[in-house]
Amino acid sequence: MPRLKVLLVEDVPLSRRMIAALLRRDGHEVREAGGGFEAIEICRREKLDLVFLDLGLPDIDGLEVLERIRDTRLPVVVLTASAVPAMKERATRAGAVMTLRKPASGEELRHAIAQVLSRPQIAATVVPGAEFQSLATEAQREIEAMAREIVDHASSMDSTAIRIKAHRLAGLAAQFDATDVAKSADGLEAAVIAGEELAPALTGLAIALVRFRAG
């Protein structure tokens, strides 16, 4: 039997599949949602034990999701690629019981579950290598495509679009060990939030992309 029924809310499909695989390998039943409104509906309709919630959603801000499901009293662990300290504070004020910086390893997910639900931490299980290798191969193509879109088309995007795309790229790249791309995307998101000139951060992302493509 599944140990817990968990809702995972993450709009980047490859990142969601990776985190879901980490949770399922430990025996948990995982419901997946790619957007905030879908997540709210699931929280109100189904009996859940825990929610893992990314803040960068396409239809509604993750912080608003937290506010809207507060009355369900479900424990919510926020997953975010953002390194901005204020983000964790805002999530806590909105009702999150914990915030994890992406990428969250299987060990970190197990620790969060044990701490939030006051349960003994379970032992790791064997990771099916073929499944994770397949995800990694898909992720390499997706990371390159996402980074290229930002670098090539940033001049035609507004700041909100750049911030959202940079946030998604940072999370996916970090999840699949594309460290330079993740740091550059994170820096771009931070520059947008701070209202800084974006050209240096975009140049940094372009350089990171070239290195990533070179292997």
C-alpha cells in the first residue's frame, strides 16, 4: 500500500516527473498537477496527506494557492528554484510549513516528509536507472530549448514573462545538474525582481548555454 497520498504541483513536466519518480520509489501515491487552479480543486476534492507546491505556476501564483487552500489545513512544503530570501518568508506567511530549494534530492524529500508529518524517516529504495536516465536525456534537450528561447527572444518579452521563464529554467536545470545554466537563470530572475539592467544576466545565460551545449 502507498505510504502517503501526496499532491505534487509543478508546471515543468520533466521536473514534475523527476520529483514524482523520487516520491513513488518510496511507495507514496502521487497526484500531479501542472497548475494552481487544478491543485486547488484536487486539495478540496481528495483526501491528501501532504502537498509539494512550486511557486512559479502558469495560471495563478503559488502564494495565492497557499492562501486559497489554507482552510483545508493540509501541510504544504514549497519547492522553489528562487534563491531570494524574501521568497521563503512570503511562503511561510502564506501558510507553508517548510520551503525546499530545488533541486530537492530524494533524501531531502524523505526528510521533509518525516519532519512535517512527525513520522520516522524511511530508508531509501533502489532507483530504477533506466527511468531516470531517460528523464535526464529529455531534460538536456528541454534545458537547451528553454535557455535559447530566453536568450533569443528576451527583447520581445515583458519582465514578468522573463522572470517566469527564468524561474522555470533555473528549477529544471538545477534538477538535472546543469549547474551553470541554473545559476545564470537564477541570476536573471533576481535581476528582474530587483529591477536591474538585464543585459549582463542575459549575456551570462548565453555563455552558460554555450558551455552546456559543448558538454
